[in-house]
Amino acid sequence: MSPAPSPSTTAASNKTALMNSPLGKALSVFSALLLLAAIAASVMRLSLNGWGAMVWLASFTVMVLIRAPHAQRNRANEITGGRTDWVERLLLLAMFATMMALPLLQLATGVLGFADYALPAWATWLGALLQLPYLWLFWRSHTDLGRNWSPGLELRRTHELVTHGVYQRVRHPMYAAIWLAALTQPLLIHNAIAGLLVIPAFAAMWFIRVPHEEAMMRAEFGDSYDLYCERAGRLMPR
Ligand code: SAH
């Protein structure tokens, strides 16, 4: 007799079924169109948004392009475990709101203009230059994790512990990249809601999710994960 599926496995396969259904596909097309419309509206407001916000928009577009093929391919993964509780969902929602929805809303419409602030030009330049290491690390970590990447906390059938490439000396290079993105967003988008709120949102993600993620990896890979932790630092190389 096969074992009963765990609640997280059932939730993950329900999600996969929804995403592959006609409704799921229609929703994906709708969100892609909405995204394109928001980007176009933001570009049209170029002179109002300022060049820092345009750098953010370019960097955001590259980030979406880096992630899209991995998201598409890994949709076929068979998920066997992980964590999909309300805390996880809330953290992902907060990241979606502060890293995508609110900045695009502000750039496309200017409705959050009451929360604008001014910064010296060097701060905007610093934010712009740091997009390069951010996007490089974001791309490398997706490439190195390959099929083992997922936006949520998930384990797939035949999940492998990746310890090569940028994972060789750092355990969370993708989160290091997202830290760079979060810390530079308020330097590029000079608005307390659309620019700054991502910092507390990602801080919550970092402090709440990382211990859960590491516990999940330890439960799955045991001693190999402990040995890996001895060699590799969390955010910085040892
Ligand atoms: N925390 C990592 C990965 C983020 S993506 C980073 O910042 O680079 C989250 C998923 O990656 C988790 O669900 C987990 O399944 C997977 N993951 C994290 N570290 C991994 C590793 N070293 N090898 C394989 N999978 C890993």
C-alpha cells in the first residue's frame, strides 16, 4: 500500500494542477499582459519618475527574464515535501507587494507621490551600480540550483544538495542577491512606500524563513548538510 500523501505534498500537487489548468494558463497570460502594461506606463512617465526609477525598472525586467525560464521548467517538478503554511504565504505576499506591485503602481501612476523623498545623486548612482552584482548573483544562483530551485520552501523528488558554483562557500547566495535588490530599491525609487518597504518585508523573510529552510535541508540531507554548513557561511564566505 502506498503511504498517504502529506498535506504539503497534496497542497503542492493541487497548486501544480491549478497552474496547468486552462484557468491557471489564462491567469498567467493575464498577469503577463498586466506586467507589460505597467512597464509601458512606467516608461511613458520617464521624466516624472526620474532616472533612478528607470534603472530599477530595467533591473526588474532583467530579474523577471532571468527567473521566468526556471519557473516555467520547474513547474514540472514533482514536489514531495516542504512548508506551505500561512506564514510562508504571508511572507511571499509581502515580497510580491513590496518588490513588484507597489513600485510598479507608483511608477505607472504616481498615486503614492505623497510619500516621495529626495536623495543626493551619489546615492542613486550607488544603487544603480549595485544592480550589476545583484543581477549577476541572482542569475548564477538560479543556474547553479537548476531544477532544485523553487520560489517557496519545497523539496522535489530527487532533490540534490547543491554545493558547487556560488553555493560552494555561501549557503544563501540567492537571498544575498535579494538583499542587494532590497537595500538598493529605496536608493533608486525615492518613495517611502514603493521604495523602502521592501527592506522590512525581506528582513522578515530572512529572519523567519531561513531557519525553516535550513531545518528542512538538514532533515532531508542530514550529515551532508551539517558538513556543508561547516564549509559555507550563510551570507558571506567563511
Ligand atoms: N536559500 C537559497 C535558495 C533559495 S530558493 C539561496 O538563497 O540561494 C529556495 C529553495 O531552494 C528551497 O525550497 C530549497 O529547496 C532549495 N535550496 C536551498 N539551498 C539549497 C541547496 N544548497 N541545494 C539544493 N537546494 C537548495
